[in-house]
Amino acid sequence: MIRSLARAVRRTDRRAVDLSHPARSPLGSAVVNCVVYLEGVRQTGNCPAEEAIARVRKSGDGFVWIGLHEPDAQELAGIADLFGLHRLAVLDATRTHQRPKLQRYDDVLFAVFKTVRYVEHEELTARSEVVDTGELMAFVGPDFVVTVRRGPHGSLGPLREALEAAPERLAKGPSAVLHAIAEYVVDDYLAVADAMEADFDTVEAAVVSEHAGRGDAGRIYQLKRELMELRRAVVPLERPLLALAGPPSPVIAPDIQPYFRGTCDRLARATDQIAAFDGLLDSILQAHLAQVTVAQSEDMRKITAWAAIVAVPTMVCAVYGMNFDHMPELKWRYGYPLVLGLIAVACVAIHRSFRRNGWL
């Protein structure tokens, strides 16, 4: 069921939700959607958050899922007062550039995920952006889920639609939504890692080719920086997922908790892939530096060889340039061509010797 749900999300269009569309944002600039689910079935119509939670708590069944996109402090404070969210968690939700984490405040879980997106590019350069990151935060209570998304990507619209197509999953309650979000984020990690593999192959092929350029180091370092950004999103999520898959929690439904273990395995796969890429980049960089060293050594040998060849006419001309009256063959008619011939023969002999030894 989990794999089929993930495939359904992958088949759904992953483009960002247009927040200006009235069907997507009827409740304000930050509220993307506010929906009531009863027995896993979406109830018709969008309604304000106050009405939605009152409806759920009056019936004693179902839950509310509110999606927010980059809310300001005032909008988030209103949601916090309505659902009784802890002020420290709300303060964290207003901040950006956080590490993935999981915190529990009484019967409410606060989870932070880092979303990632692969940036398409025609050619990898020393300034190419490869990985773009955002943040996704979730408040999960007994009868509500509040998701806060920051960044232009990572829309949960396709995930919501895929979950609504499997009402038996939504019937498990808010913890089913939390697991679906975690699975959704981890799937993106794997997708981005797979997409980056082509960049690693390109850099590796360029370095090992006969026409490797001196500018390859910039591309290698840029790719390493982008890989580090992906690592900062993936690796810290391990502990939160282990906590969700670990000891029983009153917030997580017992039927949902085992699925978090599968998500941990997928995250471990992404972590291993990143570690392998990092090791490969180190090897590529070492190979590139070795090639640069060899190229510099070859250049120095060529310079030395030509300097030795040029030294012969320089020395002879310097001797005859001293203008002494008594010098051998100075008054001889054939002295000048003889000296030029000797210089030419000596230069050719030295050049052939260097060519034979691989210096030229």
C-alpha cells in the first residue's frame, strides 16, 4: 500500500500550487487548503479553520488538515491559538534554515523536514546550482494536522490527492499524514540523488579524458558544495525517523508506526548514496590534482629541454661576442658558417636526445 501510494504521488504533477487560484487559496494568502476528513473521506467544501476544528470536535471523529505556505508571524499565531500549539514550536515554525528534527509538546508532535529539488541545467559549471532546498514543518495532534511549507517547491497538493485516493490510509488519522509526508520527502531525496548521478558521471568522464581541463577543479568543488547541501537535509532526519519508528507513542497510531521503519530504510539508502558520491568526488578530485601535477611536470621538462637547446647558441655567441683580437678562426673565411653549422648540429643532437627520452 505504501509503495502504491508513493507511485501515485510520482505520477501526479509535482508543479508548485498556484496560491492565487481561488480553488486552492479561498481562506487567505497563507492558507492553501483547509479540509475535514471523516473516516478517511474528504468532506465537501473548504471552510475556515475555526469552523473545521469545531466540526471535528463536535462529532468526535475525523481530523482537520490545514496547509500553509510561508505564513507570517501573525497568521501563524492565529492558527497556534486555535489549536493550542506550543509557543516554542510556533517560534521555530517562523524561522528558516532549520535542521530536520522532531519535538513533542504534550499530545502534539512538531516535525521539521528539509525539502529538496534538483535544478536542471544544460551544462555543469563552477557556479551551477544543482540542489535547491526548502522547509516543510508539520504540527500533528489528535485531531489535526497543520503543515507549513517554506520555499517555492515541495507542494503537498499531489500528496493530498494521492492520500484522498486511499481513504483507508487517511482513516488511520493524522499520524498517517505524517508518515506520508516523511515518505514523500525521502522519495525526493532519492530522486535528487539519482538525478545528480549524471553530473558525477560527467565530471568523472571529463577528468579521466585525455583533454582534461584545468577548470575541472571548479566544477568538482561546486558539485561537492551542492552534495553537502543535500547531506545537510538528509542525514539529520535519521534521528527523528528512528524516534517515530521506535517506542510506542500516543500520537502515532500503532498501525502506522511500523511503516516508519520502512521509511528509515529508504533514508539509509539515500544516506549511503550520498556517502558514496562524496567518496567518489574525493577520488575524482585526487585524480584531477594528480593530472595537474603530471601536466606541470611535463611542462617543466619541456621548458628545461628547450632551455638546454637554446643554451648552445647562446654560449657560442657569447664567446665570440667578447671581441678579443686573437680568437680561433676569427680571420678565416669559412669560420662563420662553420660556427653556425656546429651550433645547428649541437642543437639537433640535443633535441633528438630529449625526444628519445620523452622530454619533448
